[in-house]
Amino acid sequence: MSDWLEIALPYPPSVNHYWRHTRNGRHYISEKGQAFREQVVEICKQFDPFKGAVQTVLQVYYPDKRRRDPDNLEKALWDALTIGGLIAEDHNQILVDKRMITAGFKKGGMIILKIRDYGNA
């Protein structure tokens, strides 16, 4: 995987902890979600952005041994990577070909993102 960029990211909040809703039906990002997003945006600033479709491999280190739906962690991750400018959004559709690997457990959790241009796949 020599042409892959490898980045260590914090473990994202689940969809249930990322979004909050008012009684009026307004949706907003929780404090936890905003903190996660800010961390990822700062990390993204260190790298040149990918202009088009990307291929990714996610190594997921869960914070504990509770059962989880891995799909729940992706929304916050793709959102933060897009806001951070690392990956492009094409008409509200993120251009990602992905694979996810459950790598194990680590206190606090973390994601290792391996990413490259889809054209290099």
C-alpha cells in the first residue's frame, strides 16, 4: 500500500450522539460532534486534498467491547473529512469506494484511515 496516505483519527461519535434535534424538528450537530469535527479538520489541514473519487480502508479500533453497528460511525467521519477538505463532495454525494476492517480495541478508540486516489486503485 505504498501509494496510500495513512492518517490516525479520533474515534467518531455514533449517529445517535452526533446529531441533536429540537422540539421544532431542527437538526444540529452536538457538542461531541462539533469537537470531533474540529479535531479532524485540523488533521486534514496537514495534507493535500483529494480532488475526485477516493478509495479508502478504515481500520476501526473500538473504544470498548460493546456491540456496535459499524455504519453508525461513518456519517460523522465522512462529514468531517469533507468539511476538512480532504475529500471532495460531488453534488452532495461523497465519492468513496471503501472497505472497513475491525482491527480491535483501544482505550478511547481510533480510526486509521488509508486513502488514495481511486484512479490509482
